[in-house]
Amino acid sequence: MSRTNRTNKPATTFVTLSCAALLALASCGGEEGPGAGPGGVQILPSTQSACKSNAPSERGAYSLGGLSATAQGDTVTILRSDAHYNCASKLALDVTVTGGQIEVKERITNPGELAFCMCDYDLSVQVKGLAAGSYQVSLLDSDGKPAGQAQVTVAAPAALQIQSQQSACKGSAQTFSGGKLSATVAGGTVKVLHEDASYNCAAKVALEASVSGNTILVTEVITNPADPMARCMCEYDLTGEINGLAAGSYTLEVRDAEGKTVGTLQIAL
């Protein structure tokens, strides 16, 4: 065979491995790329599939296979299909993000270990925290030769929306206990419940929401501050349904109308 691991190296040590055994492997390794990128961008460890086929040792051009990129929220998944390498090769994808350019380079992490067969692999990597916009994805093989390009668009997040509801007075509030806070997630909707919130009997209370990074802030607001207040306090259940959040993990903080923190919760969409 005239090509083993991209280039013939006189000092290379060959490892005798059965191609059938390699094809039966559930995974052929792979390791993480360079890690966190600029501006809060996070590059997750790349993955390598098992050998998809016992490919002929010679396939001609280096740019065989395909490249695709898909976006979900602020995350782009890049798939390099049918990367043609030695059966013993362990591969990783190194990713660099610069402006609207995403450069992906294949890397052999065990260049000294070779078998007498070639395989096709699927390689994938996820890039999180990308700003909205269009990106050009460029792929280089392990020799630095161009192996494909793709375009992907990260959509701007939808405007955050919250619909709130205040229950009828549940009973006279004797103390300002703060009540009980809970949250549930269904699909892309976060439902927040503040039970036994203590407010004036005449107060009308609504919820407002904002998001900064991975923190959701829900603020209780008295919408009728100019109205005469009553000489009593009530306990209310305040409910809010939040939509427009990107997938991910969040810290949810709820503050009362005086700006005091009622509590914080961890949620995931």
C-alpha cells in the first residue's frame, strides 16, 4: 500500500491489527480540541465514529467525504463524514473561530500507530456560544489541505416573553415569609411559581423577565402603585410562563417588588 497515514514515514512503527476487529470497535477514540474560544465561545470535545467501512488503501483525492454544519440556538454542530484514514488512527477536530470564520482541522493524535488497512470515519464537534450571524466553515485535513466548506447561520434569539397571572387573595398574610418558589420546564417554556407571595390586599402584581447570559431574572412589579392601598395584607400565588429562551442551562432568580431576592433555581431547556 502506497499511502498509510497520509504520508509514508520511514521511522513509522506498524501495529498489526485485524481490520475485522477494528470494524467491530464501538469507538475509535478522538480527543478534545483547543477548548474555549474567543468571546465566550466554547468548543466541546470532538468525537470519532467507529470505522464505517474497510476502505481501499488508495482513494485518490484527500478531500473525499463531506462537510456539513447545522445550528440550534447558539450552538453549531459540524459533521465531517467519511474522513479517510488508517484503520488505527485516532482523530480529533481542532476548531478556531475568528469573526465569521470557523476553521476546522483534522488531527491525528497517534501518528506512530498504523495498521495495514484504511477506514472511513465520521468526525463531529460542537461550538457553543456563537453570536447571531452567518459563518463560513472551512475544513483542512491532517496535512493542512482544504477538504471542504460549508455555510451556517446562527439565528438571533427570539424576544423573551412572559405571561403572568396573580391568584385571588388566598388569605390574610401574617408575616412576610417570602413564600415558596418553584419552576418547571416543558418544551421551550419555563413556568415559574411563587406561592404565598405577601402583598397589600389591593395590589396588582405582574412578573417581568430578562435574560443576561445564562441568568434569567424575574421581577415582581406592582402595576397599580398610585391606587389607594388597603389596611390588610394577602398571600397570592404568582405564575409566569417564559418563552423565547435558547436551549441551555440557566440560573433563575426571582426578586420581589422591593428588589429583594425571593430565591434562585437551576433549570435546563
